[in-house]
Amino acid sequence: MNSTMTLGAHLRRLRAARGLSQAEAADSIGISQTSLSGYERGTAQMPFTVAVLLADFYGVSVDDLAEVV
């Protein structure tokens, strides 16, 4: 992975690799599409609990998500 990739870009890449819309991914983990959009754009602070849910959903470790920040 590119070490200059932002967390939001990494989240978008993981979602796109699975062919999911923001709404589909957000619904799958029980958050709003607006929240996921904010995390992907870097305009909202993601709670650790959501990071855990996203990491599990995308099949990566929380460490992998945190590596980019």
C-alpha cells in the first residue's frame, strides 16, 4: 500500500474493491451513509468502534487501517 494514502482513500479503495456503494457498506455495519462519506472524505472523526467494524467488514486488521494515518 502507498504510505502516503490517507485513511479515507484507503477506506474508499477497500469499498470499491468489493463493488459496494457507500450506502451498501454503511448499511452492512450499521452506520449512516453520511457518516461513512465523512470518514472517506476525512471530514469526520471515526470512533474506534467504527474502525473495528470496518476492519472486520473489509477483512483487514485495525492496524492495517491505522497504518495510513
